[in-house]
Amino acid sequence: MCGPGKSNRGAAGQTWRRLQVRLPPRIATHNPDQVFYFDTFGMQRRMDYITEVNGSTLVGHYTSRYQTFGGLLLATRRRVFRRNPDNSVNLNLPSITLDIHDVEQVRSGDEQAQP
């Protein structure tokens, strides 16, 4: 794996920065060890992790088509692919596809609405 400040080639020859993280146990996630990829604009484009609950499958999780909803910029397209040990993925066969068409913000009871 690669530490902070390293780069990798992304889609269409873009240079993506990689950030390896270890998330604390209090955060529910597929795996505490993950690698995040960011494009030159600082947008997250990919996450690599191992799905511990699904037979330790290597995963490349791509995010794209960012849209703004109520001031929040969110990736509206997500594609999850099996990843090879060399970090390559077969982009022709996604395991999971998710397309978000609308987002509604809901405030919890203890949050104050901002004007």
C-alpha cells in the first residue's frame, strides 16, 4: 500500500493522489484499513479496501458524477469492482452499482437550522 503524498494514474490518464488511512474502531466500516484516491481538484474518485464480512474480497470502489444537494457536494454514481492484488480492476464487470437521483437533508432533533 501507499502512504500519503503518493500518486497513481486514474481514469483517462489523470493523476490521483493516494491517502492510506486506518479508521478507529468506533467508526463502522468495511475495513479499518483503506486507501482513498483524490483527483487534482480534491474530489474523491476511488477507495480501496478489503471486505472483511464478504470473504476478504479486494475491492476498488469508484465515485463520480458529483452534484450539489442543499450545499453538499455528493458523488451520485458509485461502482464497486473486484480488485486484483496489483490494485488493477476489471472495469467491465461491477459487483455493485449505485446511482443517486435525489437527496433530502434531514436534521436531527438536536441540530439548529441555519438561516
